Amino acid sequence: MTKTVRVGFVGAGSHATNSLYPQLRHVPDLDLVAVCDLVREKAEHNARWFGGRKVYTDVDEMLANEELDGVYICGLPDMMDEVGLQVLEAGLPIFVEKPSAVDVPKARDLAQAAEDAGLWGMVAFMMRFAPAYVLARDIVNSPDFGGLQMLEVRFAQGPYPQWSGIEDTMLAMLTGQNCHIFDLVRYFGRDVEWVQATKRWLDTDRMGLFVSFQFTSGAIGVMNLNTLEGWDVNPWQDISASLHCVGVGEAVHVDEMIYLTHHRPGDSWAGTDHNAYAHAVEVLRPNWITVHGQNLCGYQQEVTYFTQCLREGRPPQQGADLWDGAKSLELTEAIYESANADGTRVTVPVR
């Protein structure tokens, strides 16, 4: 008989409500025991809509009164480490939204607290679960690819607002949004050795960053991060992304997190008139029924995976753990330092 996993969920804001709670219904044998939010009306709304049994406005009260296997936490970064530590002290694994803290020291403290307690946590870097990225990584890691040699990533959106008390807009953008990209870079190439960033600053919320970097493996890469390409007043509607990985004689490209093109060896047009004009590629292009599904962005899979880890009593292997969350912020701070030092090369710490 499959074990029922009893979870609590702390946070009932817009992102949690729109992107995470709806995924719980896809998880077999999950029991949403309690919903907790400082605003009781929000907690009551989500409990009613998503099947929560109890409603709380105090985390400690929820932890004292309910028997839980783990806790989902979704809110602003200062909430991630504060509530995360509360839950860890209660002896439970945690799922925290990205970034796992507002800065590197707090993210490290959270990861160390879990390690010291013999527990674990997972950070909601959903790109690790997006099908196109998962397939691309499988291709990159295959023997025929020849190892990752170069990586290029682009992430663009509209003007980025001041966020979570971080007055510096560039640091807010790097911390609150681009941390996704930094984790994705590490997901494909592992640890980064150094970064070198050049900035183009137009005004308080229109900027661009061009970042060159090198992995500890010797592979090299570039990042194009900007708030210049989006035009809508809502920056979240203008997000655009691409990833390009180069091996030896092969390359794989992911566009908008959804569409994948694999440039592979061989030529299916050999011996035909088409040979002079084209080479063989493999393409993943989701159909119109699935293209708007949140499972293509990885939300459904990350929620399911955390619950699976709780059921099996093991830390995440595919998903980002709390140390990965700290590593993403280390890249954030190294890039920020380099951009504000006229492109000086900055070494990224190695744990």
C-alpha cells in the first residue's frame, strides 16, 4: 500500500496560489493537512479551493498541532530562511521557493541547519524539471555529445520592479529572477570557477548584463541577462529565454523553455538533392493542447518530486537542494560584484 504523505503549506500569495497549489492534485496519496498564511482569508481561500483540512496563521501553532511529513514554503526570500529554520527545528524536510534566502550567508545557514539536523530541503528551481531542459541535459550527458564545451543562455523580460526590500534594482533582478538561470547553468555544467560581467544601464529598471564565465571543468559560457527586450508594463508577461549547449560535432538548443532542437551527427539527406541545403536535426515541439500546461515549465514535476522524496525518505537528487540554492546566490553576488567593478573577473567560492 502506498504511503499517504501529509504536508503543510506555508504561504498563500499569488505565485503559490497560481503555480504551486494547483499541482498538488496531480500527486497521488498526498494529504494537504494544513494551509498557513498571516492573512487568514488567504489561507481559508486556498484550503477551500485546494482541499486543505486546517487553516492557521501561525507556523509554530501548525507545527505543534499537526503530524506532518514535510512542508511547502512559498513567499519572499526573507520568509524562506526564517520559516525554513522553524520547520527544520521541528524535524521536518522543507520545500522552499527560490531564492532560498535574500543573501548567501542566510542561504548557507539554512543549508547547514538542515545538514546538522540530519534533514534536507529542496529549492523550487522548476527549470530542472521542464521537459525540454531534462531532455537537453540527457543529450549533453550522453557519450556521443563529447562533453559540454560551450554554453550560451539568454534571459530577457520587461522592467524589473524593486523587490523584497532590495533597493538596488540590478541586485533585485539577479537575486529574485536570474537566480533561476544561474541554477540552470549549474544544472548543465556544474560549478562555475569565475565570472566577468559588463553592464549596460539606461535607467533604474532598464538594464543589460553580458556575463562571460568558465566552469571548473574548463568549459566556457556566456549569459545575456536584460530587462530591455520586454515592452509590457507587466514584466512577467514579457519573459523570453533560450539555452544553447555545444559539444563536439553536436549541439542542442532550447527556446522559450519549451522547444528543443538537437543538431546531431549524420545526414539524413545524404544522397539526395536536399543534401546541399540542410542537415539532420531532431526537434521537440509540444502540440497546441499541451503548450500552455504548467507541466512544461516544471511546476507540476517539482511539486510531485518533493512529495515523492518525502514518501521515500530521501533527499532530492534531480531537484536542487539547499546547497544548490546557496550556490545560485553565490553566482548572483559574484556577477553583481564584477558588473560594479568594470568587468573585473571574480572567482566564485567553492564549497
